[in-house]
Amino acid sequence: MAGPGTSFGKRVRTDALSSPLPAIPSEVRISDEARHHKRSAPDDKKTNWTVLRKICGVFYILAVTVIVVALFERADKTPSQLVETARSNAAKAVTQAAEARKVACAKDYSAMAFAMAQGEVTKRLASPSSASYPVLESKTQPLGDCLYRIKAVVDSQNGFGAMIRTPWSGMVEYQPVDGTWQVKSLSIGS
């Protein structure tokens, strides 16, 4: 009955790489209540996967339903109706974009236009780190439709290290859709 390496009351491992495990003390016993709880409580991992499968199933059914409804709606229309619907949707999108641009361009971004043009001017100077922009001698004029004309001067060092004042002018445009600025034209020294 009891083979080599086994004994009653003690746990013994018989493989050659490990030493025998200590015996479980007799006072450490699992109570009947704990055994019953372990048998009646579901496995947490199994429960989680079951819930996840149910949620995925609901989303799958919902996606299939939406696709089927869309296909039936489209099947009821002729190709000319589909083309007309696409054209009207495109016209609405263009109108909405134009309205959004008009609203965004109604604000005065003159200070930001000057700063954006100033950055481009600084890049083109012989000594960019020495550049200073006298604000009192600059003029930014909004032209409408997010377009700004700038006339100003910049003080910077030339190639010999002497500070010189150079007039510059430019035109910048604000792109409200993506919030960027584009330098349309820039003239330095004129």
C-alpha cells in the first residue's frame, strides 16, 4: 500500500533534486466552513472570462445589426439617389466648414500673427540670437478671412557684429481647421 518515499502524517517528495517537505502540523486544519466556501465559490478567473464573453457577444450582435440595417437602407436607394445624397452631404460639409472658418476668422489674432511672422524673420537673420523687435515700430493689419499684413523693423547684428535696423514686411494666414499659421510672403530689408 504505502510505497517507498511515502508515509502517513508527513509529506515527502521523492524526486532526487529536492529535500523532503516538512510535515503539516496537526493543529493547522482546514475547517469545514472553509472547505464548503471553496467548493461553493466560483473561480474568479472563470467568472471574469464568462462576463467578458457575454459583453463581446452583445457588441458583436449590435455591430451585425447596425451593418444589416445600413445595407437594407442602402439597398432601397437607386444609384442616382446615392449620388445625390453624397453630393448634398458634401455640400453641407463645405458649408459647415466655411461657417466655422468665418466664425474663427472673426476674432482678431493680430498679436499671434506678428509673433508667427517674427519667428520666420528670426530664422533668416545673420545673427538670430541678437534679434529684437521694437513693438512701437510695428503694425499688424487684419485683411479679413484670417489673413494679416505686417510691417515692422528688426534690430540685429550683421556679419561684422554691428547692430543694424532692418525693415521687413510679410503676410501670414491662420488656418483655423488645424490651428496652424502659414507665412504667405516675407520681405526683409525693403
